[in-house]
Amino acid sequence: MFGYEQALGYLVTNRPMDKDGITAAVMMAELAACAVADGVTVEDRLDAIRTTYGNLVTVERSVSMRPDRAAACVDALLSHPPAAVAGERVTGVEGFPEAGLVRLWCGPVRLQVRPSGTEPKVKLYAEAEDRDPSALLDALAELIA
């Protein structure tokens, strides 16, 4: 199992129980060596993962704003979500108050908005399978700016 976070932290199972870039680099070197021994490339291994699980595309944006406005922005998106983002209908809305996060669904595209915990900004994330959701995220950033 391998996990990451947008702040560039990596989690590698059965290794240190914290985000650790050095261990992740060692694991990546091990993966590359195993691929070479099997006569394939790391890209071949990634293609096999995409074939099995799909190609998830993730993008991120930030909008600078005061922390009080950032929290109000998330609350407003939850209580009065837009009908559409970049021409795509909003098909679902979920709130996660404990995380200060709101999730909007535009069909299969997942948009998430939350205040930064360390900086005066709102963080926006988009995930989609087999397509680039950047246009939706850009439109959402303009909507809340």
C-alpha cells in the first residue's frame, strides 16, 4: 500500500508510521529494480495499475482569503451550492463539518473545498477518472474568489 497527501507526504506500509520521503524514495528504487528484473519499466507497472483500477486525475488550486471568509465560503457552498460549475450540473453535495470541508459532485467529478489550516487561503481539489478536471476547478475558484 502506498499513500500520499497534497503537501508531498508519503506513507509506505510496514515502514515508518509517518510521512517519510526518504523511505518512499527507497521503496521507489526497489520497485524500479524489481521492474527491471521482470523486464518491464516503472511506467509499465503504472499502466497495469491504471488498467486494473482506472486512471485517477487529481488537481489542486488555492484562493487567498482571510480565514474567517474562508470558513464562511465553505459554509455558503454547503448551504447554497451552485447549480452548475463550468456548465456541469452539481449532482451532489456533502459536508464534513469536523474537517471544515464541503464536497460537490459534478457527475463523476469530485470537487472539494476547505480552508487551509496553516495559511490564509481556501484549498480546492478535484478528482476525476480518465479526464482532467482542471476547468471545473478553475471555474469553482473563480466562483468563490
